[in-house]
Amino acid sequence: MTYSISLVLAGIVAVYVGLRFLLILTQSKEEPPLLKTAIPFLEPIIGIIRERSLFYPRLRDKYNHDMYTLRLPFARIYVVNATQYIPILQKHWRTISFTPVLAGAGPGPMGMSSEAGEILHRDIMSDSNPVQAWSRAVTTALHPGEGLDRLNGRAVEVMQEMMHTLRPESQKGIPPADKERIIDFWAWTNHAIIQTTTDAVYGPGNPFKKRDFEDAWNYWTPHYLTFALAPFKSFLAAKALRTREFMVERWSEYFRAGWLEHASPFAQIMYNQQKSDGLSFDDLARAQVGHSHGIVATTGPTTWWLLYHIFSDPLVLSDLREELKPLVKVDDNTGESRIDLADIRTKCPILLSTFKEVMRYHSLGTQVRICLEDEVLNGRYLLKKGGIVMIPQLVQHTSVEAWGPDAAEFRYRRFLKGDFLIGDSGQKRKPNLTAFRAFGGGHTMCPGRHFSSTEIMAFAVLMVLQFDISPIEEGLHSPVALSKWPIPTWRNSPMVSSFQIPDHDFKVSVKPRDGTKWVMDFAKEKDGSGSGLEITAEDVKDN
């Protein structure tokens, strides 16, 4: 018995020494510093599973490297801490590329055919690569202009219909101001924005209109990463597999019924571009499962957190209502109060700043790139072919160097022009907007940022103008108002989530402010080109 135990211990020691030797032998001194680990190759995996998105800020604060290397089994990860390296990495978009990540999602989590995998990986570093062509087509479709205006216009129509359900109608058709609706705050907001977004994109045949499809999507999304990594999916991830196949079949029915003809130009461009690249009908339906994830995965939580910060802080709510007041027009004939969506995009700096601060404060995403060739970064660090480059948003968004000593605080006026930081020397300086990574940046910046941002801000405006919202809890006989808003926790957000998801829902009272009927118009820009919001560093003028 003693001999057996000694033999096992000797084996463990031998394996440990071998792994440690392998780690040192295969790590170049020219690469970013390798973090020391007690268990070679495995400790980073344990840390990621246990700490999730908080893993990377902890390592930043502990080691204070501008960039470092993590070694996993069969993978090396280069994690970027210093904001200064981000523009440099973006210039190497062909050799340090996002394209393999997107291409790999097709035959992997989406279950596309091997033929589709070959198509998506074709000429991976070339402009002729199908993923690159699709990205350019989508960027054009969602660029500020007539197509984007149509999307936002339809989204506004749907959100007004959703909000009408919060206003109990009297016999005369005028919503009484003394009635309230009790809703589950997170569940209602997420459902409303999913319906708003998908109806605008997919039209009257939108599969998300059926509750069983939305429920399937809500199950699939948090299980996406687990499903993607699981071997023997039919055994270890059976429910997720069934859910994916259910959604694939619904998308197939959508296309077979001809609903795409009634969808937005954006949806048609997505489909037609990939069809022209040679994807089969089944692969096109599977691609749509991935596309819909990109379209709606973050809009729900972003909208919810924006509403939360507005209604839970009387100062924010008051400032926004004062900002919106001059933009409201009253129709003398109908008595309707009207506001133009175009004005919201151009004349609401406090709203835009609050929205961007929500994105900075609550986003969890990580920009991932694959090194397709050996690359020396800025003449300093060697990034080896096959390495994975990661830019965690939480690292950049909590950077004291980029945002100042109050980086850990929510400050809704942070993004107002002229709201400068005070440096250690007492000198005023602008925040480093390159550190704002909520929509990515450079060649792979999110093409839908103007659509989703305008939609979310319009949703918030209609809620702010129409309703008072306050938290409640269930009483013995009737709801009881809370004196303070709950402070939501989010630590159980799925690893795949790019935005904080509240751990627990809570109920709120939604009460119309008065009997006014509100209408949001959408006047076209005079030159017909539309205008984009100043969201990312690339969008901001005079940055």
C-alpha cells in the first residue's frame, strides 16, 4: 500500500516537473512576460472558470504588466492591459485577425457543414474571404443613412406598441394617470427590446414573435460557450443541442415561407451575401442562429441597465427630463406630444453620455484575435503564429490611467465634452477614449452600433417621458413600495455574456405620468444621409 502511494506521488511529481520544463522550453523570452502559475497550463483555466470576467482585472492589478502571456493546454494567450497597444494591434488586422474566430463559429457551435467551414476559411487573410465580404456588406447596410433610418423607424413603432401595454386604457381611450402596472423589470425590458429589435430586422415573419422561440433563444444564449466546448454534445449538452436544432428549423421555415422578402434590407443583405458565397440552405439557417445572437444579445441588458441608472437616481432622471423638454412639440389638433428621434441623436448630450457610461461600467466582453503569422508588436513583443490575443473590456473600462481615479464609479456625465480628468499633476486632460471598447474598434468595430445605440436611447426616452418607475415588493395583500432601489448583482452572468446580466429580477411599479399620448417621429436629415452618433473613439470628432 505504502509502495503504491509512493509510486503515485512520484508520478505526480514527474508530470509536474515535465509540464514545468515544457512550459519553460516552449516560451520565448521575446514574447510578453509569462505569468507564474502553481499548476502549469491548468491554473489559468481554473481562474477563468472561478472568477470569469474578474480574472483579468485581478491579474492586471497583481502583476502590473502592459501585456502578458497565459499558457493553456495547446494554446498561448496574449492578454493586453496597456491601452497604447490597441491601435497598434488594430493596424495588423490581417495577421492578428478576428476572421478565424467568426469562421470557426460556423462549423463549431452553429453546426454548419464541413463544406461551409471550407468556404468561411477560404483566403483567410484576403479581402476576398467570405467573412470579410459579409462584414463589409453588413457595415454598408447599417451605415447612417436611409437604410438605417428605416430600421430605427420600425423599431420605434414596435417599442411604442410595447409601451402601450403599460398604459391601462379608460373607456374614452385616454390612459388614466392614477393607474399602475406591476412588471418584472428585467423580464419585461428584455422581452420588449428583443421584440423591438428583431421585428425591425426580420419583419412580419419574425420567428421571435412566437414565445417558444424567444424562450429557446433565452436558454441557448447563456449555454452557448458550454455547448461550443462540450465534446459528445448529444450526451453532455443534449438540451442545448435540441434547442439549437429547434431554432435552425424555425429559421428554415422562415426562409421557405418567403418572409425574407418582407424583412429589412439589412436582413436580406446578410442572407444574399452568404448565399452568393455558396452556403447551402441548411447552412444559411444555421448562420442565422449566430447572426441573431449578434443582433440582440446585448441590447436587452444594456437597455435594462440604462433604465435602472436613470430611474434609480433622481438627479439623472431630472437632468434628462430637462434636456428633453425643449425637444417636445404638442400637436394643437390632436393634443399629442411628439418628439423627433433625429433630435435625440443630435441634441441630447447627457443622454448619450449616460448611455456610454452604462456601456463602460457594465460591459464584460473580450475582443479576441488569432495570430495568423509571427508578428513583432511595436518592435517589442513577439506574438507567435497560432497565439490568441485578448483585449478584455473590463480591464480597459476600469483603467485608472484612462478614466481617472473615479474609474470604479458610475458617473453619468463622464462622456460630456469638456468634462476633463484631473491628473496627478493637477493638469486637466481628456479621458483616453481608445479605452472605450464596448463596440470594439478599428477594422472589426461593431457595424450595428448606430442602430442599437439609437434604438436603446429612443426606448429610454419614451419611458422617461411617459412613466414614473419605482421598485416594489410583494406584500401580504398588495404590493409595497420600497424606500430604496435594490442594488443588482451580476456575478452569475454567463461566461459568454458580453454584458452584465442581473442575477435576480425584481418588480417595479410603472405609472403613467399623465394622460398624454406620446408619439415619436423620425424626420429624415435634410441631406438624406443621416448622421451617426459619436460613440467610439473613431466616431468622436476632435478626439
